[in-house]
Amino acid sequence: MNIVILAAGQGKRMKSALPKVLQTLAGKPLLQHVLNTALDLQGKNTKTRPIVVVGHGAADVKEFLQTASVQDSRFGKVATALQAEQKGTGHALLQALPKLDVDAPTLVLYGDVPLTSKKTLSKLAKLADGVRGQDSALALLTQNLNHPTGYGRIVRDIDGSVKAIVEEKDASPEQKRIQEINTGIMVLPTNSLKKWLKALRASNAQGEYYLTDVIAMAVKDGVPIRTAQADAEYETVGVNSRDQLAALERVHQLNQANVLMDAGVSLADPARIDIRGTLECGTDVFIDVGCLFEGCVTLAAGTKVGPYCIIRNSVIGKDVTIHPYSHIDGAQVGASSLIGPYARLRPGADLSNDVHIGNFVEVKNSKIAANSKANHLAYVGDSIVGSRVNIGAGTITCNYDGVNKHQTIIEDDVFIG
């Protein structure tokens, strides 16, 4: 299946130099959320490549794709097509036309609609498949809204079949009362799409080439039109302003919080947690308010995280207690250890079991063996610390001669006052 992501818009209401699709949700650009779902949907065994239609900020979007491919090789297969002038969604899709496989259907997505699920898109794709005795259909993702202002309306015949999509600015008062709206997400037969796109005209209030106009063309050509709806309204919500982005952020974070609680994690307040990556938790983990998790974080069973901690790309063992305001980045913490309050573990910190790192202690690129402790006001950097070591207040391990860093070795049972 061809997948085209329309991402050429400026997003004027954002009032930002950054292209709208590069604004972040849960720590990742909106476009990255869409691409992750698209790539998951396509899978490995496909000849087609996702195509991102770029326009405003094209260089920035291409740079993002290149950078993302370093961390996820799948992004290296993403192609781009340039929409030099933004003349509407139909015009945008037209720019991708030469790169489409005409023998495969085309799924149209939007770079500013980040939370559409793979499940919903799979359902839509199946609707577009040809059934026995029929050609491939055109499948639309629609949504029923109590307040549909601003959206294109799905106009149906008396028998319930889709007749057309009418944009808000072109709708009659009667059509504006329709509550079923067009999300813009659709699957189209590519051979027919080529003909329809070339027949589009900009004879509307916006003076743009609407992709939605192909619906009436499909009806005229006798192409079956089928519709599906997402399980949740947020799956089809687009981002046009910072307040919409903030609202969708909270929806997404609450969804992630609910997944954690269903898996046996206790949250002091599900509305006050931020996950900007992946967070895997064992059972009976407790997370207090205001905690931020970035990158890939694992919390083993029984771990307790106090208020306002930041944990990034780290693995925390069983029954660890992390006291408030601790910052852990690129570290491993062994079982039954105590961290904080106000502790900082930097990349390369590797703590064994039952290690105590107390208030205002910083550990960087160091291994600390079991049952050792630095309870307050110390810096342990580039060191190997043995078992049952007691590092007192004011201790600094820092062996840098201006050119090279030299490792400090503290053996078992040492007491440093």
C-alpha cells in the first residue's frame, strides 16, 4: 500500500518559525508519531515507501527525517515530494503522484494528526480492498461530532451512500447541520486517483484544489465508497494551534497513564505524569506526582519514584526507592538501592544492589559495587568503587590532568571521611 503524509502546511496559528509538523507531542515531532504508525502499518515486506509531501520548512523536515533515520533505520526509506506552493490538499497529493505504485491503493494521512492508531488504519485499509465481484473501493475515515464547526461534512444520499464531501466554507445552512465530518484520512484506488487529481479545479471559496472533490468523481465513476470511524475521537484530532497541541498532549499522557495502571502500576495522580518515550514497569511500581520519563526507561517491580524526578534512558532494578527531585540519565541502578533526594546519576553510572546515593551526590561514568554508599555532598566521577565503601561528605574523585581523565579505584571496605 502507498502511504502519503501531507506535511507542507505552515501552521500560521502556531506563530512559530518551526514547521507545524515538527512541533512536539510527548517529546517527539507530530510527524514522527504519524510516520511510526505508517511504518508499523506497512511492515517489512513492502515494495512501497512512505512519501512525505513537504513545503513550508521543507529543509527542516528533510533534516529531521535524516536525523531520525540514525536512530530508526526505517526512516531511511521515507521519500519526500515537494509542494512548492500550498494550493490545497488535492494539489499536495498531486506532487506525490509520480512516486506512487499504481497497482497498490493509496492511504492519505496528515502530519498534524498524530494519534491515529494502526488498528483504525488497518480497518480502513480492509474496507478499501476489493470484495468478490467488485473492484477496489474508496474508504473514508469519518467521525460524528456534536460540534462539527470547521470540518467538511459527509453528504449522503437517501439510501445512506456517500454522495460528496462539502467543506465548511462552501456548505449550505442545511449541510452545516450534518454532524458526520470528514477527517481527511482515506484510502483510494491509485489508478483512478491519477485521473481524479488531474481533473480537480480550484472553483471554491478558498481557491484551492480540494482532495475531497474526488469523492463526487468516485460517485460519478461508480466506485464504491465505504466509511469507518475510529474507536476514539482523539485519533482524528489535528493540531492547528498551541492550545490544541497542549490539549492533545494531556489526552495522550492520560492514555499512557491508564495503560500503566491497567498493568499494575500505581500513580499518585494520573494527570501529573509525562512520558516522552517508552516506560516499562513491573508490578507494584509507585510513581508520585510530577515525574518525567524520557527515552527508554525500565522500572522493575516494587520500585517507588518520589515527586518531581526526571529519569531518562535508564534501567532501575527491583524495590529501588528514588526520593524527590532526583535526576537519572543513562544509568543502571541495582535492586534495593536508595537514590536521593536531589541526587544526580549521569551517563555511565552503574550501581549494583543496595547502593545508597544521597542528597546532592553526583555520580558519572562510575561503577559502584553492592552495599556501598555516598549519603551526601559528594562527586564520584570516572571511578570504580568496591563493596561496602562509605564515601563521606565533601569527597570528590576527579583526576583530570587537562588532557586525559584518569580512573579512580576505591577498593572494598574503604571509609572516606
